[in-house]
Amino acid sequence: MAKETSVNAARELLAKAGSIAVLTGAGVSAESGVPTFRGAAGLWKQFRPEDLATPEAFARDPKLCWEWYSWRRGLIAGVEPNPGHFALAEMEQRGRAFTLITQNVDGLHQRADSKNVVEVHGSIWTLRCTKCGKEWQDLSATLPALPHCECGGLARPGVVWFGENLNPQIWAKAEHAAQSCDVMLVAGTSAVVYPAAGLVPLARASGAKVIEVNIEATPLSEMVDYAFSGSSGAILPQLVDR
Ligand code: BJW
Ligand code: ZN
């Protein structure tokens, strides 16, 4: 398919859309200083996902797992949202259906004042009890080596690990947004992790136009209507209708 490269045309498409769904990934937070997962400087170059981001890894060594998540919490607490986050928050303030589906667990979209954020992979600021299932927010800079629930159960990070199902209510919101949008904007994701990546073909099959923003080509790049090669911090502000 011929790729439309004009930022102006994509901005106009977004300006005219009655309903927008956005799907973001780690690349959107990269310019804030949050490491991505894949790629040369990605977390998975330094750490093995099977050692840290699976339920089996947590069962085997919860202390090691919490050490990694506590380190990431500290890192994220020390950074700020970047122009890409702020552009998406501004795009939402246009009085039409707008859903920001994010795979990110860092909470930076909310800190940039985005409102309708659907966190399909959970939040690093949420803790969940492995015994009673209670969930709570904890924004503290430091956590105990092994955080516990008031019921005495061991707490785990409220994120979605490999091999785990996504929260059905949250996933239903993401699917609904993908199926009902006129335009889907996909930014900063390698689009290799499912089912999140499947939201893009779902939107397309439902008739949406798709705009991608990424510094590299992804498995989606061939199927989208507009593929912009560049950083989300630079391109997303250009897509806001001012
Ligand atoms: C920039 C930039 C800049 C850089 N500007 N761009 C179908 C097919 C194959 C496999 C599966 C399938 N269905 C399910 C699976 C298994 C698995 C999966 O997808 N595996 C594949 C990786 C092979 N999925 C699951 O297990 C999911 N669960 C599930 O399906 O449940 C049903 C089930 C149950 C039991 C058995 C089987 C199925 C759960 C997936 C959970 C993913 N969890 C993580 C960790 C979250 C917690 C944490 O943060 O620690 O989520 S993994 C990690 O990857 C994290 C991310 O949200 C996710 C996606 O990564 P993302 O955001 O795309 O980041 P990167 O680093 O990959 O890419 C960054 C991109 O940004 C790059 O493209 C850069 O170029 C770009 N970039 N700087 C713009 N400045
Ligand atoms: Zn509990």
C-alpha cells in the first residue's frame, strides 16, 4: 500500500475523527528516560523476562522480582512526561470519543493529564495481594523488600506478566475503543506482544484508518495508512490540531 507521508494529512484525519483510539508502548516514555524493553538499550538486553516478568519467576524468587520492580519505580518516579505524552493529553481535550490504550505501566500519561487511559498491562504503582486479591495504589519512593497486604499475604506488582491473562474488564474497554474508532494512532510500540498488538488489525478490520509513529519499522508498518518515522516526542505534537 502506498504510504501517505504528509503530517498535515494525518493531522487533518485526526481533527475530523469523531472517535480516536491511541495505542502506546514503551517508546513514548523513552524520551522521558524510561528504558524500553526491546532494542539495543532495552531492558530485555540486560534482564531475562523469564527471570523477572512471569508468575513462575515471582513464585521462585519474589525478592529478586521486587528488587527489579522497586528499581524501576524509583527510576520512573524521577522522570517527567515528555512532549509526546502532553500532545496526547491535548488531543483528548477536543470533545470527542478518545481512548488512550497504553501498554505502559509507568503512569506518565496520567501525569501529563490524559484522562481516559486504559492500562492493558496494569500499573507499576498498583500492588495486588497474592492471598486475598486486594489491589491498592502505592506511590511511595521505597517499598519493603517484600511488601505485604494487611491480611498478611505477599503483595505482587499489579502488572501483567507473560502467560497471564489481561484483566477482562480493562481488555473489553480496549477492544471496544479499537472496534469503534474512526482513527487509531499507534505510537512507540514494537507491536510484538499480544493480545495488545492485535488491537491494530482489529481497528483496521472495523474500518479505522491507522497512523503509526515509531523510530523504526514494525510488523505493523506495512498495514497502516500513515507510517511516520521519528520520535514520538517530535511527531505527536505535530499531529495535534491547534
Ligand atoms: C520509539 C522511541 C521514540 C523507541 N519514539 N518510538 C500470539 C502470538 C504470539 C505470542 C502470543 C500470542 N498471544 C499471546 C502470546 C504470548 C505473549 C506474547 O505476546 N509473546 C510474544 C512476545 C511472543 N503474551 C502474553 O503472555 C500476554 N498474555 C496473554 O496473552 O494471556 C493469554 C494467555 C494466557 C496463558 C498462556 C498464553 C496466553 C501478556 C503479555 C504481558 C506483557 N508484559 C510486559 C511486562 C509488563 C510489566 C512490566 O512492565 O514489567 O509488558 S512485557 C513488555 O512488552 C511490557 C510491554 O507493555 C510490552 C510491549 O512492549 P512495547 O511497549 O511495545 O515496548 P518495546 O520495547 O517492545 O518497543 C518499543 C518501541 O518503541 C520500539 O518499536 C522502538 O522502535 C520504539 N521507540 N524509542 C517513538 N522516542
Ligand atoms: Zn490480602
